[in-house]
Amino acid sequence: MLYYHNDLFLSMVKLSGIYLLLALFLVSAGMEAQSGKKPKLNKKTSKREIKKRQAEARKKNKDTNAFNPLQGMGSTESLERDDIFWNSETANTVYVKAGNISLLTPSRYGIRQDLEIGTVLAYDFWAPNVFIKKRWKNDRLKIASRHGLYSGTPGFHWAQNHGHYDYVDSLAQIPVVISMRNEVFFSYAFYHDVGCIQRQPYIILTLSAGLDASVPIGDSSLNELQRHFLTNRSPALTGQGVTGFARARLDNKFYDYLYFFTSMNFFFGSFTGGFAFENQTAIQTFVTKNFSVSAGLYLSLANYGLDSKAGILPFFDLSWYFGQKGSRQKGLFNKRMF
């Protein structure tokens, strides 16, 4: 009973305070009206103050509008796109008419809400490639598949014509090789739970598996490529067999401008040694809202019959992101209400 009276007393005090402030406001407004003078506002200061308050609000509540964050005044805030965190090696797709242009990782373009097309630009001169990824399930557990075509024939011709005989013999017959890749992805995201609807992912775990096969057209005398990172891919590039692979990948978002990922890749198939392991670890940081730099290392462990059972390569990539984030959902169950 005592708590009840205390609460009632506090409520009355607060209500009285509100009435007092309202009365003071009305009195001051009346005095200004009588004077006929209008106060001058500093527009620049006002806009600056609004921007400052918006920035503070976004910083304090950056997770409360995770999938389509509030826009800063006079800014597109393109970095806030959540699809940037979903790498091409995860089970998600980019927004419609959005995507990225990268050097060593897949460049992507959103065709539909659940469909994207991609290619690795750095390989296109030596091994033209194109991939289509379809997302089949878009819940906390996402499922997608990717299907692609590529050919190493132009690269073999280039190496032969430029005297790189450690890749292809000067007298080797090079067929037209059509290679195919089929993959499936399963991604599970861990979220900052900030409500029953809007959540912000900060860790993504992905398991994927696939198969590379090829069809040679014409006579061939190509040999297996004797290099780390190439021997295990030789069957599909030369048209002499099949390579299977399985991956486990971790993506972690440290901050809006900093991402980390690592992947463990296991290869098996008709190549020397029959089994190989590769690891890729890198960080990605944004130097502008649309431009990022990635750096890391590739590690290869396999018994290819070479002098060393380990190989290492530096990894460096540049990416430019274009397009806009998806529009806010309208109505119930993604349908318009009016």
C-alpha cells in the first residue's frame, strides 16, 4: 500500500511539472506574439545539430534497424547494406540491381531477389567463367546452389604461345575443354537479438560442397599442372577427370568497416595424391563507403610429388560496391496493405 501511495505521489509531481512547463511555454509564446519580433535561426547550426543527433542515435542504436538502417541526413549510407556481409561463398544473394566488382573474388550482380550472376574478373582472360547462384531458403538457415561454366583452354594457348612450357608443352595438343561446377551452400547466422523482428548478424557459419567436371572436345595431350593450388584443379582444367571439394567457412563482422573470414577447403579427386587441404584467411576493410580492400594468405598442404608439401600465396583484392539496399517491407508478409 505504501508503494502505491509513493507511486501516486510521484505521478502527481511529474504531472504538475508538465503543466508548469506547458504554462511557461504558453506565456513565453504570448510575449513573443505581442512583441511582433521573430527569432532568427542559424540554419547551418540547426542542420549541423540535427546531423550530430542523428549520428549519436545511430551509434547508440545501430542494431535496432539492422536490415535497413536509418539514413543519415544528406548521406546514402551505402556501407550499411547488410548484403555486403554475406560473401559470395555464403548461401545468400545480393540485392536486385546491386552487387560488387572485384578482382580476385567473384563480381556479382543481382538479377532477382533470390538470383545472382557472377564471374571472377582476374581469371576471365585465361579461364572465362560465369556462375549463377540461386537462394532456395531465406530463414536463419539459408540454403543456396551455384552452377557455373568455365574453360582453361585460352590459358593453355596463351602459355604455349608465350613460352611457359612448365604449364603446357610446346607441342601439346590443346582441346576445347568445357568445365562445369555445381555447388550447394548452407549458412547459419548468429544475430545480435535486439527485437522480435529486426536482428543484426555478426557471425556466419557456412558449409558447402561441390564437384568440378569437364568435357574435352578434340585431341588432347595435356598433362597435369604441377603447382600448388593448380594440381588439385587440373582434372577439370585439362578434361582428364573430376575434382570434388568441401568447405567450412567463418565470416565475422567486427565493426561496420571491418570484416574477417577464414575457410578450410578439402579437395579430393583424380589428381596426384588424391587429397589436398587449403586454407584462406583474410580481413576486409572499407576505405570509403563503397570501396574496400582485402588482404590475407592462401595456404596449401598436399602431397603432389613436388619438392615441398606446402605452398603459400599472398591474397589481395579490391572491391567496389554499387546499387542500393532493398526497400523496406510493406504490409504484412511482404505484401502491400493498400
